[in-house]
Amino acid sequence: MVIRQGPLPGDSEPVTSFVCTIDVDNIDEFIEKIRSAGGKNVLGKMPITGIAWLAYCKDPEGNIFGIYQDDKNAK
């Protein structure tokens, strides 16, 4: 991570760069940890059917990142 060099993107602006996605053991627990640390869940937990769960979050500085939990039963 590096210090942001420009203005924060607006809430309705599209993502214009790579979104780092992190593998987690339990997506629901990590969504709560992110919220309790001041972040936000900006695109709720969704299935990638038969593969995994995926959610997108925003840290307190406005950076968007993904969290991913392997789960062959996701649907």
C-alpha cells in the first residue's frame, strides 16, 4: 500500500484500478472485523456458485478491497 496521490473516488464512480482480493477462512467473521475496525462492506457477500463467497469492502481511507472464502457449497 502507498499513500493516495489524488482525490478519493466518489461513491458512484467506477473502480479504475486493480482490486486486491484476500482469501479468508470465514467471510462473515471478516466482514464484522472490517466493520469494527472502521471499514464498510460496500458490496455484500455473494456466491460464486460452486466455488466461493465474495464480498467487497472499503477501508477507512477509501480503498476498496475484496475478501474471498472458498466454499464448494456456495449458491
